Amino acid sequence: MDVEIIIGCVIIALALGGIIALNLWSRRTINRIAQNGYRTARQTLREMQRDK
């Protein structure tokens, strides 16, 4: 295999891993917001800042 092909495969694997990580993180955040039942964006932001 050429070096360029290996580098390209590594970049694609890293990009796919990043997409999966962001997807899982956003799903977790959306589920937490849905469970708490916040009404407004301000309430959501306040609670998320308190959880940190």
C-alpha cells in the first residue's frame, strides 16, 4: 500500500470516530433535556451549567 492510502484511511477512521462521538454526546444531552422537561432555553442552559 502507498503511504497516501494509509494516511487517507487513518483520516477517514478518525473523522468517523469523531462523528460517532458527537452523535452519542448530542443524543445523551437531548435525552437529559427531555427527561427534565425544561420549558425554555434559559432553563435548559441554567441546569446544564449547574451540572458541570
